[in-house]
Amino acid sequence: MECLDLTTERLLLRPLSLSDRDLSGELRTNPEVVKYLGEPMTPDGVEQYMPVWIRRGGPNGCIGVWRASIKVTGEKIGTGALLPLPIEEEDTNWDTIIENEMPDGDTEVGYILKQSAWGKGYATEICRCLLRFAFEESPLNEVVATFDIENRKSRRVLEKCGFTDKGMRRAYAHEAPDFRISCDQWIANGQAG
Ligand SMILES: CC(C)(COP(=O)(O)OP(=O)(O)OC[C@H]1O[C@@H](n2cnc3c(N)ncnc32)[C@H](O)[C@@H]1OP(=O)(O)O)[C@@H](O)C(=O)NCCC(=O)NCCS
């Protein structure tokens, strides 16, 4: 597998590994952080899920979760992900994430940050970085996104990254916003390197 570390102006994105259980615990057990994502997990639940979250799929492992850290301090601030979008299920079907196979269906981008890192533009930086990776280094031709309708910050991040609002769709077993960006649109937006 190729090295899948990605860099932005301020951040290093590295595939999530078992050594990131501290970060995953901090994110997933905090009710404020998961307010629009579901119920907070217990530390034991996080420990159980770690082997699943570090799974990678697609050619050269292009689908999966990355953890983001600040380059100059090394502080881990959150995660970004490219994952199959669940439609009638409440969660990703991790069984579809198989090395050297692209899952069928839509691939969504997502991001979850520690509260101390909110409001500094980091989610936008992570999202742009994953779009660049998706369109320049992976076979993906389109990336989708959805969010809780109340999560206006997440919507704003997607707008800043050039996503188009396509109305509503089925996702996570609910009617949810349908945001999309194609590789052509990304190039037309002048975001290609
Ligand atoms: C949502 C989240 C990822 C945003 O991260 P962030 O690093 O603070 O986002 P950014 O700073 O890159 O951008 C946020 C934008 O939302 C804007 N914003 C903040 N509060 C807002 C509000 N109440 N309504 C509308 N826009 C708002 C900010 O001003 C900024 O836009 P701007 O640059 O045009 O000013 C972060 O709050 C988080 O991790 N939340 C918990 C997990 C989560 O909900 N993830 C998304 C799942 S879909």
C-alpha cells in the first residue's frame, strides 16, 4: 500500500490507526461533538470500534478515515473520512470497505473535530484536502456529503468547498440534504493543483 499521509497548510492527515484511540475516545464520547451524529459512545464501545474505523478500502486504500494533527505542535485535532454513504442504515457498512475494491454507490466526505479546534477553519482545510486526494489520487469522480439539517456549520464547510446543494435525498435512514461535487466541477472551481 502507498503512503497515504496527506498535508495541508497547517495539518497532517494520516490514516487512523490503533494508536489514535485517545483521539477517537475524545471525539466519540463527547455529547457536544456527536450532537448531530448520534449517541455518545462509552470508552469500551470506542475500543471495540477501533479495529473497524482503521479499515481501508479501494485501490491503494483510498477509502477510509484519516486523523488530522497540527503540523507544528503534533496535536491531534480530529478526523476526516471518505466512506461509503449509508442509505437505509444508521451507520457505514464497514464490511463493504475492502482493500483494492471500490465500494458501490456514493462516497461521502466527513469530518469530526475536538471542540477546542472548532471555529479555526480546520474542517474546511480537511475537506478540501480530501477532495484533492479523491480527484487527483483516487478513482473517485464524485464525492457526496450530507448532514443534520440543524448543523449549519457543516453545511457552511461544504459550501466553502464548492459543493452543490441538490435538495434532499435518502441517507442514514432519513431524508437528508444531498450535497455533491464532481471532479469536473472541482476543476472548474479552480481547486485543482
Ligand atoms: C462542524 C465542524 C466540523 C466545523 O468545523 P470548523 O473547523 O469549526 O469549521 P470551519 O471553521 O472550517 O468552518 C465553519 C464555518 O461555519 C460558520 N459557522 C459557524 N457557526 C455557524 C452557524 N451557527 N451558522 C452558520 N454558519 C456558522 C463559520 O463562520 C465558518 O464559515 P466562514 O469561514 O465562512 O466564517 C465542527 O464544529 C465539528 O467537528 N462538529 C462536530 C462534528 C460534526 O458535526 N461533524 C460534521 C458532521 S456532518
